[in-house]
Amino acid sequence: MPAKWWFLLQKFSKKEYKKIKRSEVSFDKLSRQQVANIFRLSKSVLDIQRFGQAGLTMRTFEVLAAGAILVTTNAYIKTTDFYDADKIIVIDNKDFSSGIAEIQSKIQNVDYQPKAIEKSFEQYFVTNWVKEFFE
């Protein structure tokens, strides 16, 4: 959770947070390396698009580069050159239950071994984007 005050606000304003104990929530910031390791060792990662968000998050690239299955509510990803239905599952933002069987099936069949970053993602590295921007 990004902040204690945010958790308390959610706890008092949303019924789905009522049963969550403060002791069950972490407020500690993770380093980039910690996040990368978690993604690398994960079977899948859920990425829920924020209201009004356009485009992809950095989490999208981090998860796919790490070799995990990306479960996302961001349908825009289907228009990208790296979209792969075997590695990316797009679910409805309002009805998560409709894709549970597909998610479970793909996650069960994924190779859980940590992977190196695929060559196809190198064009999306920040350093390469900056180089292209100034060319």
C-alpha cells in the first residue's frame, strides 16, 4: 500500500477493505532490485489500470521481461507489437471473474524458471528511448 493514510481512507470508505487488518499490509517501499526479483520469481502479476489511465505502465514491461504472465485490465496492450496471448491475459476491469479459468490454465502451464530479458524488449529500455528521442 502506498501510504498508511491511504489505507485508512480506503478502510473507512470501501467495504472490501473493512476486514483487512493493518498488520496484514506493508507500507515499506521496495527497491527496484527487490521488485525485479519478485517479478522474476512470480508465476503471474496482476496489473489493474487506474481510471483515466492511457498507455502502458512500467510494470507491464518489467513483468513481461521477467518472463511472468501479465494479467491486466489494460486492453490497449492488444495493439502493441509484443502482444502475446500466451503471456498476456486481458480481463474486464469490472468483471474479474469472467477470466478466472483462462488465468488459472495459463498460469499452470507457464515455465516458472527465471528468464533473461528478451531481445524484443531492448527497444523499450529507457536508454534506447532517450537515444531515439535525440536522434
